[in-house]
Amino acid sequence: MSRRSAFTLIELLVVIAIIAILIGLLLPAVQKVREAAARMQCQNNMKQLALATHNYESAYGKLPYGRNVVSQNGPLVLLLPYIEQENLYRLIDPRVYQQNSPAATDWVNAYFPTTFAASRNRVKTFECPSDDLSNYAGTGNVYAWVVVSGGGVGLTGYTGSSLLAAGGLPGLTNYVPIAGTLGNYTDSSTAVNAYYSARSGVFVDAQENKLVGITDGTSNTMFFGEYLGFWDGAGNAMSGSRIRVMSWFGAAGFPTYWSSVTNTDVANFRFSLESKHTGILNVAMGDGSVRGLRRPNALPTSASEIVNRTNVQWDLMQTLAGRADGAVIIGDN
């Protein structure tokens, strides 16, 4: 007579415990692989934006403007046909993105509801896969335009509740075009102002630059950087709720003065633990390459730091942002 073998209760518990330990060991590795894939997709998105900018310049003989000063839209709108979004581009009233547009108001209200309805489309190329923008609750501001002027920056938007009442939130983005340290800074009367003036970027308001005008070389000039918005957590850490985000329609030329530090300013880029990519901030260069800036920095505390360029990491970001400051960066960043 044969006996049936079976697990005892203790043996079964031991097997379950071993499986749980193995899962615990494998889970971090799986998460790392997933994040590596998301980071590669983010870099590919940024590469596509840089290449789309080149294609736009080939078609029109000039680069997209940094901001339409009439309807306040940014250059991502103009790049839609070059990232396989021609159909979406055709849904937009063309008067919105023309600089001589007769629109007397911003793109949210101009030619409503047609253009606003088009703006509500999500564009995957404009979103970092490591950051789930679709989960934005919509209770805070959605930035509709960016103005860099007179040494400051204004990020203007509408509350999520008002946008939802108008039909829904516009599509969002993690990528902003680079305007340089403080955009088109024309005052060179002091050494500090001369520093700012020399570091004007590619995407500056109504100005339509050309690739040949990027005398630092496209491989040394940033076109786009990552931006995550603003949280209401302590010290503006990425805790609590995200209360401000950037619309892709209004993502205009963005300054780099506030750099990649962690502070309470809405105009800085996120870095390291504050970034969705641990330890790096992705930036797209003008030649289509994507770099991961690895070192966080601090804002300058004196004019001497700026003029003498002793705040090395902050100065590095400003140098990469300027299209014709005469500096070339070689090596690891």
C-alpha cells in the first residue's frame, strides 16, 4: 500500500517565506530596469524635440520663436508637424501661432473653443514617462505662458478648476525651451548685466534665431530642459500635492538663472532626488544629443560670484544655456 506525500504546514510556510524573500530581492532590480527604460524614453523624447527644431529651421529658414508675444504660445506648438502630430496642428486656428495675429487675448481664450479643445490633447513626446502628469489633480495653476523680462520671470496661468469648467485641462509637458540665463537681457551697463546679456539663449520671445547664429556650436548649447512644476510640500520638496504644472501649448522660453537648485522658486529645474531621474537632469542639446547634468548647484550670493565665475556649477548651466557667449564646455558635466 503506497502513501501519498504532501507538504506539512511548516514546510509550506517555509516555502512561502523563501518566495517572499526572493520577490523582495528582485523588486528593486525590476524597478531599476523600469526606471532605466523610462529614462531612455525621456531622452528619446528630448532628442525628437531637438531634431524637430532642426527640421523646422530647414522648412522656414529660422528657428521657432521663444514666445508669441500676442497669443502667448510657445514653440512646442510649432513643432507639432515635425513629431508626427500634423493632424493636431491642423486643429489649431493658425492665427494663434502667427506673430502678427490679430488675437487680442491669450491662446486659452483666443478663438475659443476650437483652439482650447485642441490644446487639451495629450502629446506623449512632450511628457517624461517617469512622471505621471495624467495624475495631476487639477486643483492648482496650469501655466499658460512664461514671460522673461527685466531680470525676472513671470509664469502665468489659470486655476485647474476654471479650466475644468471650460472643458478640461490642457495637455501638459515636462519639457521647456531654453531662453538663456535671463532671456534677451539688453542692459550691459554693469559687469553682472553684461554677463546676463552675453548668455541669451535660443528661444527668446518673438526672436527667431538661426542655427548659424549659435556661434558656440549646437553641441554646446541647450535647446530643452526638464521641468516638473511646483509642490506644496515643506521647502518645496516633492512632497504633498503638485499644485502647478506647465501646459505644452504655453511652454515658452524658460530662464536658467534659477538653475537646478532645490528652493521655493517656481522657475527652477529639478535635480537629483528632486528629479524623476535619480541624480541627473536631462537636457537636449542643439545637435540632437541629450546630456544628463549630474551636479546640483547653488544660486550665486554676490555679483563677484557671477562676474568672476567662481560659482562653477551654476556658471556651467548658464554657459550651456547661452547660444553665443563664446564659451565651450568639454568633458563631464
